[in-house]
Amino acid sequence: MEMESVPQEITSLVGREVYSNKGVFVGEVEDIRLDLDSEVVTGLALGEVNRDLFDTRVSGSKGVIIPYRWVRAVGDIVLVNDVVERLREPEEEEAPA
């Protein structure tokens, strides 16, 4: 499947570091989660995650996916809401519509 319709700006997110808007390192963007029907970014797959934030939920896995709605700003780094610092329980996977 070709992804030519995905704007270059979206694919350029891969490799950028992600921080909370309070300056806490969250992880590094490894991939983008897309809704292929609407071509909307729905999440960011992060690797090299901050184990202090995610240790209980990523033990044994390589990373996490955070909802794209948490993104506050994109520049040389990606800023996300500080809600990421308050994660306690695993998120329920959203059921398909």
C-alpha cells in the first residue's frame, strides 16, 4: 500500500523527541498511527520512552502509542499535554466505530 497521500510534514515527525509541555522527556517518535479512511493522524508510536513515566505499562514492550490529540505543538521537538505525566492505568483500546 502506498502512502503518497500522507503529507511530508507528518512523516517528518519520525525521529523527533517528544516532551511534555512541562519539559519532561516522554520518548522519540518511531511511527505514526493513521486512520487510513480519513488520512488523519490518530496517534504517535513512541520508542526510547521515559521509563519513569511508562515503566509499569511497557515492561517487556518497546514503546507506547499516545493519542495525537495530546500534541500541543510540533517544531524541532513535539510538545504534548502534561497529562502524559499523570498516567496510572492502561488506556482501554478504542473500539472501532
